[in-house]
Amino acid sequence: MTGRGNRTPGREPLSAMQQTVVVISKPTLGTTLPEDTGFGTEMLEKFLHSLEKHAPRPRALLFMTEGVRVAVRGGPFDLPVGMLGGLGVRLLCCRTCLAHYGIAEDQVLGEVVGMDEMVHVMGQASKVLHL
């Protein structure tokens, strides 16, 4: 380790984005008025598709509270979230949040984990973005 980023002998250093974790806590991007919820949903979908198109991508997407709805298979975000998972982005869904909203664990994309793992992944990141 040289003190300049995450270096492993024989490997390129990780970019800032590859060391970033994105926390998604609601099914919209930003805060919208109730009548603009559809717009907020559309903007989150655009954001996820943009992440999909542009490398490097974040290390992980963490879905918490209402954000677990974004990771539901067959839902409006199935395509971009599934693509990101397929491109190597780790997808983590909060087990307690899924139970609270009555979403079966086998109905979500990615891994179902407890809060300890969420905190661990955030602690390893150099940057945590909260949407």
C-alpha cells in the first residue's frame, strides 16, 4: 500500500467511483411534491441507467427503508438494477426493511443482508452517496 488510494501490487488503483457506495432509501430521486412522485421515479430510473452506461461504476447499491422497493424483481427498476448487478455492482437489500414492507426475500435482486453488513460495506467505502 502506497498511501495513494487502494493499491495492490500488479493491480490498477480503484477509481473514486469504484470505492463509492450509493444508498437508495426511497423509490424516487430527490424530494418531490406528492403530485411529482412520478417525475421523481423517472429521474431515479434515469440515474440508474446512467450508472449502467458509464464505467467505472460504484462498488455497491444499498437499498434501505422504502428504497427496497427499487430492488423488487419485475418492478419499474428491474432492468437498470438488474443490469448493474450483472455488471458487477453489489446489490444489498435490508432484511428488516423487506419484512416491514411485506416483500419476500426471494422477490428482490441482489443479496438480502442485515444492518451489520450494510454498516460494514459503508465503512469500507471511501464515499457514501445517499439518494
